[in-house]
Amino acid sequence: MYRLWVSAVKFKSNAGSPAIHTAIAHARMPFPPTSYRGRFAPSPTGPLHFGSLVAAFGSWLAARQAGGTWLVRIEDLDPPREVAGAAEAQLRTLTAFGLHPDGPVMRQSERHEAYLSALQRLLAAGDAFECHCSRSDLAGEDGIHRACLPGRHRPDPAIRLRVPDGSHITFDDAVHGRIEQDVSRDVGDFVLRRADGLWAYQLAVVVDDAAQGITDIVRGADLLDSTPRQILLQRLLGLPTPRYLHLPLVVDGDDRKLSKSLAALPLDDDDPLPALRAAWATLGQARDVLDGSTCIDTLLARAMTTFDAGRIPRAPVDILAAAHNTPVASRD
Ligand code: GLU
């Protein structure tokens, strides 16, 4: 991708018709590879909570500090799990917290054609296949698909990525360091389009990150083990691999399930400052920096200039420690 972009630009500078060559450069690689483009991609399954704020604020801070672009994408791929009005409420919360995207909000529910075309490429290349196995067929293999059972037929097959033996993926996460996964052994052939016709997150996220020209993905560590699958898909689709930074998970001291935890309480749009300060502490940043800020604009401006990604902790952060004046654990 990088080479394509460079050659298109060179071509432009040599040539007679800049307009045409600019169009070529844009068609091939709409975003210069050096400009930072980050994003926040919530699923509209409910109002934004503290855990989502950490991801939104962390990705916003990293993009702002790099002088880059920050985008929002609503991942409304799974209607049965969505809550009516949640996407709009999430966008209102981002506005109330001063986190304004630099471009139009992308919605995955409008991206069917893009996913279909990626799927067709994978099918045509033999990298994807129709799978007639049922969940109970895979039960003996811990739910991992390695080969279809013979003689199965269903009218609504799923489509899976064929993950050949030895599909070993390695990447360097800015917080967690070197991550390695043998996708064939640990995950197997994974679903791209479900039997009910819905698109799988793994395919959609890869197609959309590329379409939005995302260079840097900053998101929660719950997605760390999805990243090797996404890198595998990027390679098969000829898409660039962004840099990754996975933020600490937010837990509470009692190890409650997220649904019962303080971390899952909806954010209060009328009182953003305490939550922003707690998110800042969760990101391992020096808490006193934001102490004197009494309006969002000042707080965000201070946060942007002092943010230090090197302080982000690797270990999960206790929400009670972040919300109160207790020091938050440093990395490790
Ligand atoms: N939509 C996903 C979520 O809300 C996040 C996807 C991503 O950041 O890659 O958990």
C-alpha cells in the first residue's frame, strides 16, 4: 500500500495532468501513510459507560497528541444485541464530553456492499468457504473449526475464513509488547458471515479500518486476542496493518461481572469532568495535571498536551482507585 501511494505521488509530480494523477493517488490510497488516523468504534448495545470512556478518551488523546485525525464509527452490525436509540445517545455523550470526531460518523449498518465485496474476494481466492457445521458439531473441538464434518447440509451456511496450519501471527502492541498467536491452533477457521446472514465483527472491523484509513488502533485490552485474526484478514485482503495500542481493562475490586460493576454505569452527560479525570487516572496519567480545570475545554487542552502514552498501565485498573485519590498502578 505504502509503495503504491508513493509511486502514485511520484507519477503525479512528473506528469502533465495533475488532476488525473491526483485522482489516481486518491483512488489507490486516499490517506498519506504518515498522517495519524485513529478512531473510536462503539457498539450501540447501551449507553456509553466508564469502560467505553477510557477507550474513547485514550484514542482521542493519542490522535490529538499526534496532531492526527480522530473518527467515530458506530458498530451496529448485530441488531438483536442493539438497543433502540443507543447510537444517538452514545454520540450525544461524546459531544457532552467534548470528544468531537473530525469527520462523518461511519455506520456499519450502511456498509453491506463493502463487506460483501471483501467476502467475495476471499471466496474467489479460496481463502473462505461455506460451512454447514452446527455448533454442536464443533462441541467436541471446544468450538474450534478445523474441517467441516462430512454430509452436513443447511440452507443457511455460515462463511468462514480458512486458517491454514501454522498461521502464526506476531505483532508489537504499544502497551503490551510483543504478542503472538497461532490462529490455526487457538482459534481455527473463524466466521466471516454468520448463518443468520449477519456480518462478523472481525471482517467488518478490518474492512472499515482500511476504508477509514486508520493508522493507529487504540482500544480496550478485551480485543487483544482478536487482533491476530484481524491482521491475518488484512494480509489476505492486501490491506495495511495499523499500529495497535490496547488500553487496560477497567475492573472493580469485587470482581463483579461488568453488567453489575461500577464500570458499566452509564456516563452522566451533565457532569463529564469527574469521569474524564477518572479516565485520565485509569490511563496512568498524572492526576494533578487536570485538578485545576473546571471546564471541559481547558481540561481537554491540558490533557492533550501532557498525555504520555508511556504511562498507560498494562494491568487491569480498579475503577475505585481511578475514581478516588488512590494512585493507579503503573505498567506491570
Ligand atoms: N465495537 C467494539 C466494542 O464496542 C470495538 C471494536 C474495536 O475497537 O475494534 O467493543
